[in-house]
Amino acid sequence: MKQLKQLLSSVIVEEIVGNENIEITAVISDSRRAIPGSLFVAVRGVNVDGHSFIPSLHEKGVVTVVCEELPMFLEPTVTYVRVANTSVALGFIASEWWDNPSQKLKLVGVTGTNGKTTTATLIYEMARLMGYKAGLLSTVCNYIDTEAVPATQTTPDPLTINELLHRMVECGCSYAAMEVSSHAAHQHRIAGLQFAGGVFSNLTRDHLDYHKTFDAYLAAKKSFFDLLPSKAFALTNIDDKVGEVMLQNTSAQRKTYSLRTRADFMGRIVESRLDGTLMSFNANEVEVLFTGRFNAYNLLSVYATSILLGWEKERVLVNMSRLVPVAGRFQAFYAPKGYAAIVDYAHTPDAVINVLNTIREVIGANGKIITVVGAGGNRDKGKRPIMAKEAAMRSDKLILTSDNPRDEEPTDILHDMEAGLDDDARKRTLSIVDRREAIRTATMIAQQGDVILIAGKGHEDYQEIKGVKHHFDDREVVQEIFKMEC
């Protein structure tokens, strides 16, 4: 339990009605979790406004309500705390409730459209290779040192974030890495956290179903850097067109990385293959187990972050060669018949372009590229024809299929994608609703030396159709088909 006064110590309070010197037994933002002695924060969500639950909360034993507007009737047994923004307040209250764990370890946030998961995961892995206990908050899985904790969102709610960070501190972790999504930044889910550093990867079209405009999407990403403290570092990819924009208003120490121009941290691809790359980090050559320019950027940012965290350069360089790819990110499988299948999470036009360009750079004219790709339902429809167009331009054969249709009709999604194809591309394209059948068809077409790209789902082990999640893993499907070829 904690005193209400203590929980509000970092919150800008506009008005308090009631007793400030009371004991709080739980902090919640979901009224269904109320227990006697709870403090409830009324957050205005995308679909639900927490303020609508305030009138009945006293019946569940809630003793404090944090809100933006006081209700018309004030319960005498409840203390009401009015603030300008309850989402921001929740972050600071959650941090205080869990003893401000982000202040007790070095927390690095990674944001951008593509590369967040890989970069955050590799920073976590690098910390452990350097001999430290570390934690990870990511799309694929959360980790408290070696303990895996299933992930449900790219960036969880503030109470969950701080609980996980608290568990990391209790476990003895010195470092933590986390993905910072645009949704999380816009919804203030990272409010109250103290970051040792922030990393920007790149910005391309994504999540416009939520942000509506690209400028709003950019502003959400940039807000993360705007709030970094002066003692933190802000590391940006200056090869990206908005890389320098991200740091315009930050108080943090500005650092840059690049594969093309002069920067604080410079990288170069010396030699590239499907199973690895010879890379240079500030003129130090290292063989890494990753392929592609996009992965080169990820690795360069990990190297830069490691140095900025104060880790010994020579040990960092050795450990760069020991890092392994994240599940479902350019994960290669080799068929008995001599072709390869690459499973990748690429689900934006830019990500698809990056992966396909990488495959073409590696295989040259010695093989054909067959791409299997779809688009998620109930998401940005504008990117669907762009995805198909870009995939067709870089593939010898294109198979459009289902991703996670969610509540939409799969055929409607495919029609949206087909709209981006010209007559020549249509002749090289098949539309197969069933994803398993689409992958099987690609393997039937493939010849020795060819590469199949299966894009969009990567690490995901399900397909969501009409609100129901069915088990489906691209990697399992590929391996099953390869076994049948033996």
C-alpha cells in the first residue's frame, strides 16, 4: 500500500476534492479490476472513456478517482483528483506505485516504422553477451533476464510496463530495451519513464488508420525524443529523410549513424550473402549473421547504442558477430530441391521493398524471386495497392493472399491490393485466399536457385479471421512442405 500523496508527488494536480492522506491498495485504469482501496485513473481511450465508469466506482470500494472532469455528484467516501491529462497522470502514478523502476536501470527506447523489434531485441542480447542481466519489452516477447513473458502489444499500458520493469529490477537487471510504438507515444503510455537513450530507425507509411496523416504519425514518433532528458542520448539514422527532424527539439545528447555519409557512427556493407554479411563498424570489419541493408542499419544502431552505454568497444565488436537474427525477421529455410524460403515480418511497402531488394542483391540474376504477401484487415487500406505494386516490381512471380483479415472479407483485401497492379504485373500475379495454399503454390513454382519471400506475419503463430485467432505459422508451414519434398 502507498499514500495517495506519495503517488501524486510527480503529477501536476489542478484540483483535489477530499482527503489526500489516505492509503491506496491498488492502482487501476480498468474498472473491472477494482478492489477496496483502489485508485482509479479515468483514461479516455480510443473506444471507451473511463470517465463513464466513475459514478458506480464507490460501490466497488474505489477510494480515489483521477479524472479530467469532476462528476456532477461527488461521493463523500471518494477523493477526486482533477488533472489536465489522465493518460499522462497514469504514467507517473504507475511509476511511483512500482517504485520508479526506470530510474534504477538504464532503459533504451527504440522507435521507427521498421526495425524496432530487431534493434530492441539485439540491444537486450548484446547486454547479456556483455555479462549483464537485462530486460526486453517487444512485440515478439518480453523478457525479464531469461524469463519469457508473453507480449500482447508493442508497447503495453503504463501499469504493465512499470510492473515488468519492477520485476527486472528485482531480478537484478542493469539494462532494459523496449520498443516505443507511435500509438504508445501518442497515448502517453511512456509518460513517467526515465530513458537512458532513444534510437530512431526510419519512418515510412504505416498506421495511418490511427494517425490519419503522415505528419501526425511523424509527430507521435518525434514526441518520444522531445521528452528525453539532457543526460540521455538521442541516436538517429541520418540517412532517413526525417532522421534529423526527430532531434530538432530534444534536450538529449544528439548522436547520428549512417551507411552513406559522415556520422558519429558509420557503417559499410563489405560483402553480402543470404546467410550473413561482412560489415564495417567505424572502420572495424566484423562478420555478422544477418543479411540486407535494413539489417545493416539495425546492427549499426545496436553498435552505436552499445558504445553510448559505455561498453568496451573491442568486446562489443566481438559480440556483434555472436548476435543472431530475431525469429521471423529474414529467417531463411532451405528446401531439399535447392531453393530457399525467407519468412519476414515485412508488412509495410518500405519493408517489402527492403527485403526484396536485399534478396535481389544477393542472388543477382541467378534465380527468380517468388513473393507471397497479403495485407491486414481493419488497418490502413491506402497501403494495400502500394504493397502489391512494389512487390510486383521486384518479383518474378507474385502471389497475393490473406494476412490477418480480421473482420474484413479476405477477397475484398485482395481486390484492394490488385488495384495497384498494371497489366504486366497482373500477368505475373496469382490471388489465392488460403495462405497455406498460397505458400504451397509458391513452393511448386520454385526451381533450384530461386528464393520465395513469405512476407507479413514473420514470428506470428496465428491468423485472425472474423474475430477468431487460428493457429498458423508461416515457418511451420514451410518446414512441413519441405519435409514432404524429401
